[in-house]
Amino acid sequence: MALIYTTAVPSIAAAHRQQSYLRSVYLSGLTSLAIGKISTILAQTSDASMARSSFHWDCLWLGFWALVPSVHALQTQENPPPLTVNLVRIATWNLLAAAGCAAQIPERLGVVGHWHPSLYAMHLVLVWSSISYAQEVWDMVL
């Protein structure tokens, strides 16, 4: 969840440079959502399986709300910042990787034994997209 939050913050700052009020509303709303979800997860640690399934939905929900400012910038700005476009691109890749992990095709076919290639592939996509996004943030700062 922290990764979702920290990924969205630079995009919001870049996309809404001229609109400080809108930027403040987006950042405070996203911060309150993230803190609320994290505190809810920490309060529900009694049942591990329930907390795990709830965590997936909480991450999906927070990721959806983290994309709202970027989608708004794509619709309203003539030339949105490259960071905003890249955030939507990596969110799409991460969503496809998560869908592949949820499908677990090699695991269901039984051809891989006890290891989980779908999970490993999802993590590789997540790391790759985080590194490429960090390079975009670095380029924006410099």
C-alpha cells in the first residue's frame, strides 16, 4: 500500500502544478484513504486469511483512487506530463500482471510443482515498473 501511495504522489504533484488547491485536495484525500486502509488492516489481524483477502481488495481500491488524479489530468490537459502518462502505463502493466497471478495458469495445469511462477512474474513486473517510474521521477526532479 505504501508503494501505491508513494507512486501516486509525484504524479499528482507533476500533473497539477498550476492548480495548488486541486493538488492539495487530491493529496489529502489519497493520504486519508491510505491511512484509513492501513489502520483498518492493522486492526483486523485476528484472522490471517480474512486479512489477506481484504488486503488484496484494499490495494485494488487504493490503486483505483490513486489513478483518479492522473486520469483527470489526461482528460483535461492538452499535454499531460510524461510522469502522468507513465503512471497510467505502469498501472496497466501491474493490473495485467496481477490478473495473470490470479489466474495461476501454470499452477493449475500442475506443470511447475510447488513453485509459483505467476507470483514471481507479477513481482518482476512490479519491480520493473517501479524502476522505470523512479527513473521518470528522477528525470522530472532534475
